[in-house]
Amino acid sequence: MAASRSSTGSVTIEDVAREAGVSRAAVSKVIRDAYGVSPAMRERVAAAIEQLGYRPSVSARGMRGKTFTLGIEIPELSNPFFPLLLAGATAALSGSPYQLIIAPADPAHSEGYRAIQALVDRQVDGVIAVSPLVEPAWLTELAATVPVVMIGRHDRADGYDTVVSDDEAGTRRLMRHLLDLGHRDIAHLTGESDRTAPGSGVPQAIRLQTYRAVMQEAGLGDRVNVARAVDVATGAHRTALQLLTGAERPTAVFACHDEPALGVLRAVADAGLTADEVSVAGYDGIDIAGHPGISLTTVRQDGERMGRLAVELLLERITGRTEPRHEVVGPDLVVRSSTRPPRPRGTATRLQALGDH
């Protein structure tokens, strides 16, 4: 029985894959006449294409490397860190014949598979992806058909390249800063457990793991305090309010990214507290963090350099390099006024003292 067509009425590569009983990447491989396709798979895919009447939307599908387009998938447009990656990637292509195609992940498919595959289907010559939840096995299969560079994933795969910030070193520097200020009750605000699974290579997971390790090394294992937001970007304020109004209020909150750190700062203000009572730190180094009215202590990732490196690695892959490259960019700690020595417990704030008179 023929596979059903998409809601638009046109046959898609997903329909062909379903009909042939193979993956979308396998169909793409056959269309591209890529190396490593077995005769049996080629026959099955060819039969499905003929039966469904599938026609590639771009001529000369097999001419990989001739479209002079590179695709970059990003999880969302609202995070201020991602424009830094795009700026670096765009700068790296200046003067070259290549154009960048941007594919934001579908909110209903936020793990990134759909956006990445859409880029491949449009015959880009290479893909840069910022998708922490995409399986390495799927990426390896994809990389057999088109060059791939992952940003922000600490994978050690042979089939694709990676560009990452040194999340462990950055977290250690930030935690040492808080400890040196005198903080002992340090909470870490992060995302749900699926984004912080140990060994996943996801930045949030490494930052959480390093936070726990530093607390243990400082003899503060019994004070480890992990707060999780259902949506770390939009739910940080609510989660932080619960944290700050609880019986065991921390003196410092380290958020896994700058964007949720801004939500924590808002929660500190809403709770009637100040930076003297609750220090707040983030991670990324977005521009707004340096605004005088915010002055957020953060670990600055060099997003523009990471974007440039990703493009450079991708162009090397396109021109024939096969050995894997895994680039690590060192972050910088930027100390601002949102982190201060903790006020001794029981000390009244100035407003409280005025209210007593």
C-alpha cells in the first residue's frame, strides 16, 4: 500500500522513507548517489520514488557541493546567545560564494530533527546544528550523506565535527568566584532532567555535573540545591520565586544560562531582596547582561568565535577532510555587581530598618 501524502498534497521525502521502510537520511543518500548505499536499499528507495511520483524540488539532486548554501539549525530565535553564533558564521562566509540558510527548530519538534532534515532536503552543502537532544547515532547516519558540525555538544564522534565552550572550566571559575566571596548556600537553576542527563554532552548537563562536583570538593555536598524549571527560559522566574521564599533560601543562585538568570534577578526584586542577600550569576555572556541596570555576573562564551569555527570546519569537510575535529573554546568569567559577599543571616535590610522606625 502506498504511503499517505502530506497534508499539502505533495509527496515528501518522509513519504518515500515510509514507503521504502528506511530512514529519511537513507533516502537522501540514495538521491545523492552517496557512497555506501547497498543495491537492495537503492532498489527499494527507487521503487518507492517511482510508485509515489516523488520529484526532488531542486534539480541535480546528486550534485552535492554545488548549491553553495550552508544550513544552520538553531533551537529558538528568542535566546540572545544564538545571534552571536549567527554573526560569527556570517562573518566567516564574507567574500565566499556561500550563503547561509537559517532553520529555527519547530516548537512542536524542539529536539531539532525536523529542522535539520529540512535543511538537508533543500540540498545545502553542509549543516551546522545547535541541537542538544539529537541522538549521536542519528547525526552519524546523517553525516554520511552531508557534512555536519555540531555546536555546543561535547560529542567525540568520528563522522562529524564539534565546536564547544569549555563548560566545565567556565563553571568551575564561576563557582570558585562565589565560594571566594563567602557563599556556601549556592543553588543551581537548570532545566528538566531530559536536558541534564549525565554523559549526554549537553552544556546544561556538564554545568550541573560540575556544580555538584565543586560543592562536594568544597565540603558542601549536603548543601547541593538544584532547582529545575519546566521551561528554563520562561519558567525561571516562577521557579526562582519558590526557591527564594522557601525556608532554606540560598545566598547565591547560579543559573545555567543568562536568559533564566534574568528571570532570577526579577524574582529577587519581587521577593523584596537585594544582591547583598542573594547573588545571581548566569552563563553565556549575552549583551544585555552588561547593561548598567542589570550588571549580571556571567561566564562569557565567545559565540562569534564558535560560529566562525563551525563554518571553517564545515568548509574543510566540504573540500574533502574526513578526520574529525573537536574544537574547544575557552570562556571568560565576567564579574559584575549581581554577585557580592553574602549578608550575614538575620541582618536587616535598609528598607526593613526604616520600616521599624
